[in-house]
Amino acid sequence: MTKQRKDVRPSDLKTKRFTAPDGTVIQMKVVRADSPTFGFDIQAAFRSNVRRIREERRERQRAAQDAAQA
């Protein structure tokens, strides 16, 4: 018996925005525990988080390099 693979994209998941106690806005992907595609959903949320964190790090590195050159 083979499992059917269902590709779940991060854009398929709902995004909630929360305000942290310090005032920063935090975006979180919402994954339903009772979803039949829970494994694929959690993987999509993980990919989305990793992509966002890498982009933020690149932006910070570029800003630091620009500040150092100025």
C-alpha cells in the first residue's frame, strides 16, 4: 500500500498575527491537529518559518554591511 502525497503549500495555511508584550507583531502559521494532512501541514509551516528566518537574517547582514561601508 502506498501513501498518496499531497503537497501543501505554506500559502494554503492560515496566518494569525499576534502582538507580543513588547509591541512587536508576530506572524504564526495555524495548523489544525485534526487535519487529515497534518504531517504535510506541519512541514509546510516549518518550511515557511525557515524561509522567513533566512530572509530576515540576510536583510540584517546586508544592513550591517551597508552600515559598515558608510
